[in-house]
Amino acid sequence: MKVAILCGGPSLERGVSLNSARSLMDHLTADDIQIVPIYFDAKKAAFELPPHQLYSNTPSDFDFKLAQTAKPLSQTALIKRLKQCDIVFPAMHGAFGEDGGVQRFLEKHQIPFIGSSSTACKKAFDKYSSNRLLEEQGFFTLPTEVLKIYHTDHKQILERFFAEHKLERAIIKPAQGGSSIGVHSVTTVQEALEKTELLFSKRLDTRVVVQPFCTGVEFTVILLQNRFGMPVAILPTETVQDYSRNQIFDYRRKYLPTNQVRYHCPPRFDAETIERIQVQAEQLFSVLGMSDCARFDGWLLPDGDIWFADFNPISGMEQNSFLFQQASRIGMSHANVLRYIVKNSCRRQSIPFPTEISPPSSDRMAIPILFGGATSERQVSLMSGTNVWLKLRKSPQYAPEPYLLDSNGEVWRLPYALTLNHTVEEIEESCCSAENDEARLNFLEQKVALRLAFENGDVSEPMFLPQKFSLDDFFRKYPFVFLALHGGDGENGIFQAMLEQVDTKYNGSESAASALCMDKYRTAQMLVGREDEGIFVSPQYSLALAESEHHSAADFAKLWQQLRTNLGSKHIIAKPQSDGCSSGVILLTSANDLKTYLTLLRSGATQAYPGTFEGQTALLEMPGSGITHALFEKYIETDRLTIIHNQLKHKAKTGWIEVTVGVVEKNGELHALSPSITVAENTVLSVEEKFQGGTGVNITPPPEFLIPASRLAQAKARFEKVATMLGICGYARIDAFLELATGNIHIIEANTLPALTPSTVIFHQALAEKPPCLPLPFLEMLITNKNS
């Protein structure tokens, strides 16, 4: 069976669309199902995409080279290609994907597709008209007003709306849009007016909706249509966050695991409330005329009223999205729920669907995947570990088992459903409460499962109680452990040494190299004096945090001047000396910034909010406790790289660009993969830009007009030399600056357990090899190399 996946599109959510398409390709592909990825660029031009492009962070990674890497499709060619497939699965979010645009195109050309009709999508997607429809049908609604782009009555409408409803806080948002893009929380008419004009100036929409800020508890619920055509609401997820600083459930909170948001699935509502949410959601699914699947977001108000605020015809499908999280609670794997959706859509449209494929062989080697921990990078570790576990589930050689390292240093064997919780803390809490929750959860789950009318093969993941082990017992339990840990004890050689003591094999470098690379100061000192080999390191200054504890303002001013003089730099990069690759890295521009930074490190802060440092516009994840030294380095100015109108623009400044390079051991020798050019939104790459699909730009491999093949070969040889000098084995990632004219490299740091999140650059680089190495074989290689 051929299933065409439609992704990309003109909306700001096209990066999220790639995440969804990647999940569909990973989990729907089978012996009996072939995926055909079709990509729409920002102008809705269609391309048949090579599957490996779905592993890119954002469309910007490849939009500028679509003509060379993808197959352009005229409208006639697109129709022909889609008709060669059995069914189409739209995985586009926002405008064109969810507002009925692409659905109208498919209907016009009689191409069968999964999901709701164009009419239903149009009704559901518009926040103003859907709220009016709810009101007409007798459902609870909040007061809603709409502002139109070319009208001049915005101020009058807002003044009347605030006064009439006695508002102290309101929400301003585009009438059509998703992922909370363009949503603002405001407290005054003037602020509301400013945000409205901002949305109109950015052309996010031609209409803006204003509503009272809802007080209560947010929830989201997935609906699936069963084989009898009846909508069934799965178990809702409760969303908990602090709204005291005028926050909203925004793009970052939705897609990057963070303790700014906590989720509970099922929600902590009583059974009667859960059932009311489910029943009303099912009724609205029918009122809107929807098909196959959907996601509804709503609020449970303090007085018990339920308000459905957003209707999403196409739910996001990242690896631990609400769709998969809620489906896993009733025993469905990622593949189960996607096949269920496709199968029932095919049944509804009288399209033959293939029989269930046979399960993997039972004689595969058990591979425990260990993730989590107490480090500042534990959420990235969770994303890596979950991705490794999900990818290896399709391996003919290895049978992965997920394990959580909790904050107390103990290890939990996890059932499928708990592995999909959004944060390490959520999983740990669920493990501790699992036994008490079992009776309540069983009742709710069985009720939903009965209404979904499962057939053989629809469900494959039995629920069991988490099992706890000491770290030492866990390390002795298996002959091989896959470490998906980042930062701290997981990457600094301590766990590696424990595994070596009990003769258990593991992925990545050995304990000595891991300890060396975790200490960024020692790493640089190991490479000092290699300039004649084209290998450079920055001047550095290591400072014990205790030294600054009693500093006065004058002391900080003196230290700031000393750093600038010693490092030869007006601005300075600050980072923890021994921690992972993304936490607490910031550009300092003043003595006050220096004081603030050292104070945060000493206090064990976990976050620095925007505006904490001069010029800081994004939230900065901090390392928390356990840091003893801060490291200061010269700020290296690079050439300016931007992508404008699908063209990569290079503005020369210093001749250096920032790159990241995967190094992999092959047949006992270290081999550097093709570097990725990193394009940071700000001065320093954020956690999202490094690890989260839908954010950041990583161009792999570098275009030849920028780095000729001969220069690239020189640089790769130097990276291999650096890896050898540091004692790296297995695989690693090295971050560096690269000089375009010479191929010289300026090392920033080396990571002995690089992230393996779904769209991280090491997968891009493996796919750029000749022949390309897909993620599953790449992960199998990391195990086989150390297990042979």
C-alpha cells in the first residue's frame, strides 16, 4: 500500500509539520506500507521529497536547495503522483493544511485522503466562527470579539469589550492559526491594541480574536473514529503551568520538554468530569462534521463548566505528542494508532487495507536504553532515549527496553505509556504513584478501549507496573547498556567507569575520554599548541565560583576588565566548565552581566528568563546545582549566514563559520562525517536550535560554493585528529568554528554522548554519507561497534 504524506506548507508551523511527517514515516512504514513524502514550500509549490529530508530540523535546512535535492511537481504531476498512491495523509498544520485548503484540492481531484473534509476543517479551524457555532449549539462559550485588519474601530471595540466584561486580562490571537503562534496575554486595552497591530503588521492573519483570559485548568483530548464511524474521545491530558508572569501555553512549552509545563494523562479530574469532557468532545466532532481523527483543546472552569477553545483537524505527531501519549494509555503503540487511523479511514472510503504484519523476531538481543538523570540536560536525554527506543523497536537484531534514571540515582523499567510522558519528573512521579493509580486507570482505559472496538492487531503494548533497580544492579543485569544520558554523571565518565568495573559494554567513549571531554578547560588544554596542524582553541579563564562569593561591585568591575584583557575580547562567552553542551552558555557584555551570571551559577538556578542579561531574548536553561567552576572564553565573531527567500546568503566578516561534526568509529578507525553549518537565531545556539525539530537551522552538508571539497576534506581530517587526541571512540560530536579559506578548525567542545533526538544533526550527517546511512542502521552500528 502506498500512503502519500503531505507536509510543509505556507504556515509558520511547517517545521512542526516535518516532525509529524517524520513520525508517520518512522512508524507507519512497514513491509506492507510504503510512504511517499510530498512537500509544499512556503509558496505551496509541491516537491516529492527524499525521505531523509524529513530528518531536518526545519524547512530552512533544505528549502534553498529543493531544486537540486527534490523532484519538483507541477500541479498536473502532483495530481498524477497522488493518484498513484492508495490514500493521502495530510500532515500539515496551520493555514492550507488545517483550514480546508489542501482538502479542497484533494476533493476537487477525487483523491482519497485521511482526515476531515474541507468544509469541516474550515468550520473547526477558525477560532471565531467555531466559538459562535458552539454558542448556537448550546455549548458553553466565553465572550469573543473579532477585529479586522483594515477596519479603524479596533480601539473602540477593545475598550467596550474590556469594560463590558470587566477584564483584567485577555487573550489576543489570530483567528486562524495553531501551536499558539501569535497568541498574546494582555492586561490593558493599550497592550491589546499594540499586540493586535503587531499581528496585523506581520500578516499572521487578517482577523484577530479577543477573549477573556480563561481561569481554570487546560486540557487536550484526542478523538479517533472507530470502525463503525463513531467518534471516541481517548483519555484527556491535563496541562498545568504557572500563569503568574502572563505566560501562555506557547510554541516552546508545547514542543520542548520543560518543567514550565506539567502534564497529567489521564487528568486529575474525577471520573464524571472526564466523561463529560469525552462526551462533549464526541458531540462536537459530529457537529463539526469531522472524520478519522482530531485534537480538541479546552478548559475546565472552576465552576465545572467545560469550554472547548481550539479544534485541530490534524493533531501534531511528534514522538511524545498528545496523540501517542493518550493512545499509549490504552495499549496502542505509535504504529498501532497510526495504522488504526489509516485502516478506519480506508474502511470509510472502501479502500482495501493490508493485513497486519508479523511481529519482530523473538530472539533479538535485549538492549536497555537508559535516559533521564538529574542533570540540566535531562529533558534532552529523555528525547534522545525515547527516540533511540522507538527507532530500535523496528530492528531485526535488537529489542530495546526503556529505563529511567531518576533524581535519586535509581533506575525504573518503564511500560510503553509512561515512557511517553513529557518530562523526566512526570515519569518519576508516575512511577511512584503507579500502584495507587492502577485501579482508577484500568477502569478509564477499559471503557475507552471497549468503545474503540479494537480488532486483532490494533493493540500491542500491555501495561505493567514500573520496576525499580539500584544503579549497580541495573548495570549488572545486561551485557550491554545504551547510555542516552547527557551532561553530569551520565557523560563525565562516572557511569562509564562503573560499567567497566562490572564488564558491561556500552555505547560511546570510555571513562577517561568522557571525563576529559566533559571538562571544557581540560579539553582545550589538551589541544593547545596545534596551530601548525590547523587546530586552534580559544584563550580561556577558569574561575572557581567560591572566589566570587563576596565580591563587591568594584571587584566585579575589576574582574570584568581582567577577563577582557586576558582573553583579548570586548564581549565574552561564559559557560559552566564541566557540564553538557547547551546549559548556561551566554554572551556577557558587561560587569553587571558577569555578576548576574556568577550569582545564578552559585545559587543553582535552573533558568534565566529573557532580559536577565543584556540583549537576551530567549529563555536560558541553566545547569542547576553541582557546578564548581565557570569558564570564560573569547567571543569568536563569525561570518553572517542567513536564508532569505529560499537562498543561502553569506556575508563575509572574519572568514570563520560555526559548524558541528559527528565523528563515528568504523572498522576501528575514526571517521568524520560531513559538517553541519549551524545558523543561530541569537549569538549562542539555544537548546531548541540544537535538539528540537521545528527550530534552528542546520545545513548538511555545507554547500560547495561555501566550502570547496578540498577544504572540507582538510577540515574532516583535522576533526579526526582531534577526536583521536581526545581518546574518543564509538562516536561523538565536536562543535567548532571552521575557517573557509584554509579548512583550519577552532574547537569549542567535544560531546562523547551526543544528542540522538529525532532531528539532531548527527542523523543528517549520516544521511549525507555515500551511501546514506538511515537512522535505524546508524543506531544499530553504534551498538554493534561496541558489542562485537
